[in-house]
Amino acid sequence: MAAVSGWGKLGRSTNIAPRGPSAYSIPNFLRGDCAVSDGEVFPVFETWAQKAHLDAAGYEAAAARAKTDPDGFWREVAGRLDWITPPTQIKDVSFNKSDFRIRWFADGVLNVSVNCLDRHIAARGDQTAIIWESDDPEIHTTLTYRELLAEVCRMANVLKAKGVRKGDRVTIYLPMIPAAAVAMLACARIGAVHSVVFGGFSPDALAGRIQDCDSKVVITADEGLRGGKTVPLKRNVDEALKTCPGVTDVVVVRRTRGEVPMTEGRDAFYSELKTTVADTCEPEPMNAEDPLFILYTSGSTGKPKGVLHTTGGYLTWAAYTHELVFDYRPGEIFWCTADIGWVTGHSYVVYGPLANAATSLMFEGVPNYPTNSRFWDVIDKHQVEIFYTAPTAIRALMREGDEPVTRTSRKSLRLLGSVGEPINPEAWLWYYRVVGEARCPIVDTWWQTETGGVLMSPLPGATHMKPGSCTKPLPGVQPQLVDAEGKVLDGAVSGNLVITDSWPGQMRTVYGDHERFIATYFTTYPGKYFTGDGARRDEDGDYWITGRVDDVINVSGHRIGTAEVESALVANPNVAEAAVVGYPHPVKGQGIYCYVTLNADVTPTDILEAELKGWVRREIGPFAAPDVVQFAPGLPKTRSGKIMRRILRKIAEDDLSNLGDTSTLADPSVVDDLVKNRTQQS
Ligand code: WT7
């Protein structure tokens, strides 16, 4: 086992006095370097080793078989689904440019909504499929599997009546209400491809996503409701559609019943449409490699990529990982706090849990409304057994002290999960001790929109835990660390994280741009999938994700391309040039730091600074609002005109002793100005 040092002897014992919010500090690994100690090791709980789906020996055996007999192994894993035609072809993959292909279960035929609904009806028709907890703590509703199926069929019939056919794209712009899951499953039922756009995106961002995949139908709500505030979803759609002439129909779900303008002939309320259709709908038989959904995500260039997932492989992966990582048993109450607008919501609010006959809790609200106890109150109210959230939420709640947690019971909890960004050991330990009372294992799950589901995580019955480490790959996942030149690095070492072979949940293409798919993920290290993440492997072979090594930043678990923020800034008439970098932020993980050069005739003022923050907020969405805007008369550039981001990152991180060689800059004096006028963050 690895040495214990660095984070102090905070480990196994449970009688350590709780640490107050002031004890928080930014760990090195959030700063992006690799000086991380291995900290304490938490062994597998004996009780879990005995009853879990996989214990340590089972994990080793599964991982070995996935390597030696991949077809046999994956055929068995896919056998968990109901196939109309079971696949005989299992894995057909090459990551090499000359014969590139990723195909799984290629001759299999199935329908995703049947796997998530119909097949559970006989045994579990009256079991709750979705518990919906409203933003208002007084209001919740439940839907049984039978009710959910009927509702999905109605929505499917409404879409069909609007002319939606197999292969057509449907954009879903909804808040966290059951209709969001219904809309996704309704698309799956008729073979339409959904593109869910997070409700926090601006009209412009929504329009870009509608145009890119050419949706003719948009499903939205009158308004969303979060933390007591309304979100003008329908008005945003109206604004977006000014530049989307291809959209013929907007289906509007009533949420707040707020007044919204309706365009004659285009817009209709779902509550009215659904009374005109039947509550049964024949499922469309889909080939395993038919597309299931597109989900846009940020990369290092300005334009978001439409990540495309297909039917058989994605659902196999979502269901398999949901069962394994959370040691899930049918009927248990599972709560993933992610919005369905992100992949975590797709895989662990909707598809994984429902494929496994779960009761999935869907939460409309936010962690601190009406009080900082909201998460824990909801856990007690609905007797939640498995709880899965993001480090940013844990850090924000940790700041409020222990009392909002300890005043609740949380006795129903048996497992905790973390996702979306590196969790700093201090937050991990607080989550473990205060929330889980040292009796719930924590699974720190590393994955990406591109991977469809979890790739690395401890398994509660099989793997020890280390605060801040996602530990080991799941069976069949083959990570590797390489240096900048692609040389494979062995042993305890830091490097760039690649995956050397495919898994069923892997994305298949960038919608409409297969070349870009191959260029983005398979050319940096030919023949390997490049994750864009850096990682360290310790002496035990455990992985520690150190963060993105590309121009992507992770703000509160939201992935944002610095190029997207830059193009939003330069679209402002006052701005000549902009460069955006991430910096360590105590709650958000990373904050957004913008260096802005104004046009020659524009004076930098506090008002303009606020205006630019508001501008980006409106251009992309509130979650992308800059934390810092620093006006810079010039940006550090090489003589060939390339912006030296390394220097900008160091200044933003306040790591001024370590600016490196600035002599190759076209004008080294710009650095002095940037340092002198560095904007302090709180
Ligand atoms: C990026 C992917 C995972 C689904 C939600 C985010 C970072 C994600 C972890 C983790 C350290 C993590 C990575 C990754 N990330 N989970 N457990 N530990 N980093 O999906 O928006 O596609 O972002 O999130 O940097 O590349 P995404």
C-alpha cells in the first residue's frame, strides 16, 4: 500500500472532530500540477465484499476475461438487455485511421424504451419508476412504471402526429420535470434521435444546437423553476427560433402556467395534444448501431461537438455500469442530482436506472433552497439509498458547516457517489464522515460525455478507496498513460490519459463531422482514444485525474471551452481580442479568468467589466459567466502571433514566481503590465 502522508492522518477513525469551513484550502491537484500525496487508504467494507455484485476476486476475474475473451464477456453483459434479435456479432473495432470503425452488437435489434419500461411491467408495473421532487419542498409526485409507459406512448404518438419519423432529430429544452424523461424515452420509442439542451443555455446556444442537427421539432416548457426563480424557457425558444427556420413545431409542457406567447400553427401545449392520442404505441425495432441521441459538449475549438451515442452499446454500458458501480438492486431508491441536460442525467437519471428497474429520483431544485439541508431533507423524505452528486455541491455545502447535515437522519443512505470533476480529499473526507457517517462507501466516478458511462471508479465490494482517486478501470476498460510524444509510461507516473481499446458505451461520431471525430480523439496518439485529461498512477496502480490538458475548463462540473468564451467576448463591439483561462476556485473547482484587450477608442471601466460578464452570460448561459475580467493593453504572444496561454494561466493562478521563459515573446513588457494589474479574486 502507498505511503500515508500529505493530507495528514485523517483516515479511518471516525471520532475526529468535524472541521469547520475555514479549514478549506485549494489542494495542489486542483491547481493542475501532480504533487498529490496518496493520503489514506480506506479498505473495502467487509459487509460489502460479502454481498456486492463483484468482490475483489470477481473484479479481477471479470477484468481478465474481458481481455482474454472479449466477445464472450461482452455477449454476456449485453444479455442483460431484452433483444428483439440478439446480436451474434459482438465487437468490431479499429482505432487505426486506415480501417477506423467502432461497432458493437452490430446485427442485434432492440428498442431502448422497451428495455427501460415494457419489460418491467409484468413484475414491477406498480413500482415507482420516477419520484419527482419539485423545487418547492412541499410538492412531489411519483410515476409507476405502468404510468410512465403510458405517458411515454402518448408523447411518442404526439411526436408521430407532428411527422417525426425514425432517424429525425428532436431538440428537448426542458427543466427537471418528468416530461424530460418522458420526451427522451418517447424519442427512443419511435427511433427519433434526441438532442437535450441544458435549460441554462442561452437562446443563441440553443439555436446553434438546433441548427447543427437540423431538428424540426422542439419540446420545451413554459418556464422552469429553480431555487424559487423562474427560467424563461419558452421565451428563449422563441428567441432562438428567429434563426431556426427549419423548426415546424414546438411542443410546450406546462410547468409554472406562466403566461407565454404562443405562435399560431407552430406552438401547442402538450396537455392539449396528449388528449388527442392513444396511450399505447408500438416500439420501433432499432439496430444496435442506430443513433439514440446527440449531446453537445465543449472542446478546444469554438464550436460545440454533437457527441453521438447509439442504441445497443450505450444502453448496455449505462445499465451495466449503473449496476456495478452503485451495486444496484432493483427497487432501490437511487438519486443522481445531475440535470438531464448533461450526460450524467442521461445515463444515471434516465437510461441506466430505468433499464435496471430502479426508482429514480428526479430533483428540480438546487442544493441550498430553501435551506442548506435540502439534499439531506430529500434523502430522509424519500428514503434515498444511493446518492450521486458533484464535488462542487459538496464543497459549497461543506462551507455551511456540519449542522445543516447533522440535523437530518440520512439513515437510509448506503452508498455515496461523486462525478464531474476531481474531488479534493478534504471534500471527500467531509462527504464520507459527515454525510455518510463513515458507514457509506464513496465511488468517485471518472468518465466523460464521450464515454457514455463510468470508465473508472472504485467498486464498493471490490476496490479500496482513496480520497481524490478514481482508483481502477471497470472490467474491459484499458487506460494507459503516455507522454507528449506518445511514449507509453509504466509504473507510478504522471501523463496524458488514453484508452487503448473500445467499450460498448463509446461515442461513435461527432454528428455530421466524422473527420472531426477522428481528428479530435484518435490522431494525437494514433490508434488510441485520447481523453483530454491528465492523470497520475500511484504505486498501487490507482489513477488520480489531474484535470484537462487541453483548452477545456471545468466550472462546477460544467465543461466549457475557453475558445467559446473567447468568441463570445470578441463578439462584443468594444472588444478587440480576448484570451480565457481557468484558475483554481474554492467552490467551483475552476473559475473563468478573461484577459480582454479593448478597441483603441474604448476606456476600461468597472461598468464595462460588469457589462462584459453579463454579455457572456447572455451569449452562452449563466453558468459560463466570467469570474474575472482583466483589461489588458496587450496579450503575451510569440513572434509568430500565438498567444502564450501558459503565462496567462500562471498569472491567473497567482503563481508569479514561475512564469518561465518570456524572452521569446514579441513584446515581453506586456507580461509586466499583466502582473501589475492582476485582478485579485476573493
Ligand atoms: C470531464 C468530462 C463524467 C460525466 C460528467 C462530466 C472531468 C469527470 C471526474 C472525476 C476527475 C472528472 C474530466 C473529464 N471529470 N469526472 N470523477 N474525477 N475529473 O462530463 O462534461 O463530458 O466532462 O470531467 O476532466 O474529462 P463532461
